[in-house]
Amino acid sequence: MIGIGIIGAGGISRAHANGYMQLSDLAEIVAVADIDYDRARSAANQWGVKHAFSDYQQMLKLDQIDAISVCTYTKAHSQPSIDALHAGKHVLVEKPMAATADEAIQMAKASSQSNKILMVGMKWRFMPEVLAAKAFIDNSKLGDIYYAEAIGWQHRGIPGRTFIQKETAGGGAFMDNGVYTLDTVLYLMNHPKPVSVAGSSANIFGHSTDGNWDPDQFNVEDFGTALVRFEGGITLFFAHSWAINFREQWQMRIAGNRGSAEIYPFSNPKLRLMHGGYNDLTEFTPADLPEGSIDINYEIKQFVNAIENELSSPIPADTFLYTNLIFDAIYQSTDLGREVKVDIPDFL
Ligand SMILES: NC(=O)c1ccc[n+]([C@@H]2O[C@H](COP(=O)([O-])OP(=O)(O)OC[C@H]3O[C@@H](n4cnc5c(N)ncnc54)[C@H](O)[C@@H]3O)[C@@H](O)[C@H]2O)c1
């Protein structure tokens, strides 16, 4: 039986708890920790869990715990993940991996030093359309990839609470939703190395008193765009907004000289795969998609399965951290008003 500890007992922890409870023959939640002890205790009572802590370090001392779900707000992802890995526990950390590239790099290092799984909870990696596109691309159906788009225009999607403060969320629309499209596109392209970024991020609606958030607390971006250059001359256009006066539109598109992959996660058709030449480009979207799901239960199942069968991380930290490198570069480019270089850590 795999013993589970959950750090952070807020909104998303319930989905993690539910995922483990669905796997009761393989995993058991042993403890919950939250800096707000009452929240930890109440979650533990609700889930029938024995131990509740206000200090996760106490929880990490429990030998019955083999693995940890880090469900804290983003600014508190890195330290608990690093401490858990050093305590010999496997870690499933919520998306985004971390608030900064530095934090993400330290997490990836802790995972390789401890030889424990560090998986980032990015459920879109298991979306059937993403899996179909990945197989198509890995089969060289796009030829040479030269351009990609990761776009999420939300019409009215500004959240509240811990999501709108840099001190807890690390950033705004990029950390909350930009990470979904950016990571998916980087994954589909097999993680080309980013070289430079010209980007811009801004707080457009956050200052407004029209919303159901506190404008005085809102200090993150709700909008941003970037052009990312990669090795090999590939470019990627990234754009995300929590609120824009366009209709809602999300898309992840990759173009090669012999084909393309397009995913529209919230509209139909969701997937379009093309292959061929200039005069005979043909649609190859499969009628039957591979098995997969964006349900968090499915993600939890992959984590537990990897531990059970001593597999490597289903969503490894050393690939995921490219999202943090690019977000850092967009913030830096915004501050400097020019294109900036992306520094890739030596171990990548
Ligand atoms: N995968 C998804 O679909 C999905 C959905 C929502 C949120 N998320 C991610 O999950 C994370 C948490 O989101 P949420 O909505 O649950 O946030 P939340 O603010 O509701 O909960 C975070 C909890 O972490 C606790 N916490 C903070 N620092 C801690 C520490 N050092 N030790 C113990 N507890 C600590 C807080 O007290 C709070 O209870 C975010 O990173 C977010 O991006 C993912």
C-alpha cells in the first residue's frame, strides 16, 4: 500500500484526495498538512484521514508516507516539493511547476539527487487529442517543425483568492492557464531549446472595481503575449488573457513543412491533423483517439502506477521547467522593453 500525504488543503486538494480514494487498493491517504491547521483537520476528518499537521515537516517524518501531493498555491510549490524529495518521498506537484525558473531548477535537481519521482500535475498531457497529435508528430508527419502557437483568450475568466497575488500565485494568467497551452505545445514539439523571448505582460482589468476581486490586492498579469525563438529557427507565438474583449478562443497549433497539428480544447472539432505536400495536404485525424483523460483521477492514477511499478516520472520536471524559463523571460522582457536571452541550466 502506498502511503500518501497531501500538503495544502485548499480547493484542488479535494480532487487529489478523491483520486487517491478511487485507488484504495493501491494507495491510502495517511496525513494532510496546511499552514491553516483547522483547514487540514477538517479535510482529514472529511476524508477519514488520521493525521493533520500545520507544519508539513512533521508530516514528512512519517515512515508510512511514500508519496506527497503538493497542492499549495504556486509560490509554495518548490520548498515543500524539495523537502519531500529529500525526505525520500515521491512528489506530485500541482501545475504550474513553480513560480520562478530558479525554484523549478532547484526542484528538478532535488528530484535527480533523491532519485525519487517528481511529476508535475499537468492533466492536459493525458488529453486524448494531445496523445493523438503527439503520436502523429513523433511519426514525423509534420516534417520540419518551424512554427507553433499557444493561445488562450479567455473572455471573462479572472479568478480571485490566492490566484491574483504575486506573493501566493507567483504570476497571473500565465501561471494559472498559460502553462496549459505552453507546456502542451512544448511537449508536442519534443522540447526544443528556447533561445530568446520578446514578450509583454500587463494588468488590464485587475485595477477595475467592476469585478468580484479586490483591485488593491491584484498585482499579477491578466494579459500577455510573446514571441519565443528556439534553436533551429523555430518560433512560437504565446498569448494568454484572463479577460479580453474577444470571444473565448483557445488553440494549440504546430506547423511543419509536411503537415500540421491543431488542437482546440474547448471547441469542435477539437483536433485536426494534416500531412502532405503543397498540393496534396490531406487530413489524417483519427476517428478513434488513444486512451487518456484530462480528469485529475487519471493523472493521479499515472502517478501511483509509476510508483507501484518503479517507472520514471510520467511528467518529468526537467522538461516541464521550460515553461518557467519562458515565463521568467517574458516578465524580464516586459521590464526591459526588449528581447531577452533564455539561460538554459547546464543539466538540460
Ligand atoms: N490541476 C487543476 O485543474 C488545478 C485547478 C486549480 C488549481 N490548481 C493549482 O493548484 C494549486 C493550489 O490551488 P488551490 O485553488 O487549491 O489554492 P488554495 O489557495 O485554495 O489552497 C492552497 C492551500 O495551500 C495552503 N498552504 C500554503 N502554503 C503552505 C505551506 N507551506 N504548507 C502547507 N500548506 C500551505 C494554504 O493555506 C491553502 O489552504 C495552485 O498552484 C493552482 O495553480 C490546479
